[in-house]
Amino acid sequence: MPGLKNRVVVVTGAGGGLGRAYALLLARAGARVVVNDLGGARDGSGEGTAMADQVVAEIEGEGGQAVANYDSVATAEGARAIVGTALDTFGAIHGVVNNAGILRDTAFHKMTDADWEAVQQVHLFGAYHVTRAAWPHFREQGHGRVVMASSTSGLYGNFGQSNYGTAKAALVGLVNTLALEGAKYNILANAIAPMAATRMTEDVAPAELLAKLPAEQVAPIVGYLLTDECTDSGTVVVAGGGQIHRVQLFQSAGVTFPTTPTIDDVAAQWARITDMTGAVPGVNPVG
């Protein structure tokens, strides 16, 4: 793909699963890749260098260009170090794929503050920190691509994933605003909700379903969103098992009350208010 040749892309959480698939595909398309991975367990505990090093070795073994980074996305300092690795090694940064994540699943009534905060810190704060560190470079050069890893758990909810789903839904809100603020500088921001068999999903979905969802089938969509040829921004795409579709907020025709309604007025019109017949894409009324 011409629009990826020599582009420098940071992929967080690239030591395995989807991140590894993204990094390999990007390198094969000619991009220079920063393979970031803390090397910890699925719940965020521990750390190590082996996972990122292995992916870099794979890329270099195929003749591609990559460098490993082991910093945590969960802090501003770590994010600056990740972007710094791109700048120090390749002299530029053109795109970020905010893929790093952890899981600490439990029913909401059993959720601890620590498990809530840890998931937000990696998924939401991590995506913010890395994108924020890259943003000034994108603005200065008049080019940037941001891909956020959202989730169907954020778009639709999933039992036991209130912390994870909240973070993933929040990333869609961040994408919507980044798309607006980046437009003037040719910075595009999009989100992908991937469905794939990884260590993150090994006990979340049935084995027979996961067998149909290789991570490699998601990678080309992420690759396209990073290209010069992509012109979409603020788009959310669900991808997995060879099926790709866009998800978008719609609004009903609703009801306009001439005066402040009573509770009874709202109750009487509730069916019309919530009727999605003829719904249209939602528009921010104050935007």
C-alpha cells in the first residue's frame, strides 16, 4: 500500500494477538513500526521484554523495520517515551494504534475500585496519553492517523465488563472530538471494534466462535485506516471473521413539546419519542 511506505507507526500492546497482527501487516506494507508491549499478564500484572522482542524479530526476519519499546501506556511519562522511541529511531511519527489493554472482568456489584481504575488507566488513559504525546508532531507536519481499539462491549455492553466496556465506549467519544479538532491538520481519528481470538478473549467467547475469528482478518482494516488514501474520520468499524460493518449513532424524529412537559406528558408520548422508524444519523445540536 503506497500510503504506508516508510510511515512510522506506533502500535501499543503489540506483543501478541491483535497488536502483533497489526504490527506484522504494517511492516509488510512498508511501514516502520514501534512495537510497544509492557510484557505483562492479561490482568496487567508483571512485565517483560520477550513479547515485544519476538515481534520485532519476526518483522526483521521478513526484511521489515521495527523497534521494541517496553514502556507503559498508563502514564504520561511512559507515553512520551513510546513516542520518543519512534522519533529517536526513525525520526518521525505518522500514526498510532492504541491497542494496549488489560481485562479484570467481574460483575458490577463485585467490582473493586482497583479493578475499575486499572482498566481505565490502560485503555482510556493509555490511549489519551499516547495520542496526546503524538498530537503536536501530527499538527506540525500536517499529517496524522489515530486508530482507537474500541469494542462491542463498549458499543453494546457485556456482562461482567462494566470497567472494560466503559473505557471502550469512552474511546469512541474521544475519536469523535479528535476527528473534529484534527481535520484542519489532516489528522484522521477512527475506531475499530475488533472481534478476534486472542488471550484477551480466550474465556470470554465460546471456542467454536473464536476459531472463526483469527486476528489476521482484522489487521487490514487497521492498516487501511492508517494510509494516506483513507479520508474517513470519526468512523467506528466492527470487524471480525471476514465481516466488516460500520456502527453509527442515529436519532429518532422525537417529539417537540410547545411548553415544558409534565411527567404524564412524557409518558404519553414515550412510544413516539423512542420510535426509531425513519431515524437519521445523529447530529450534535451544539456543534
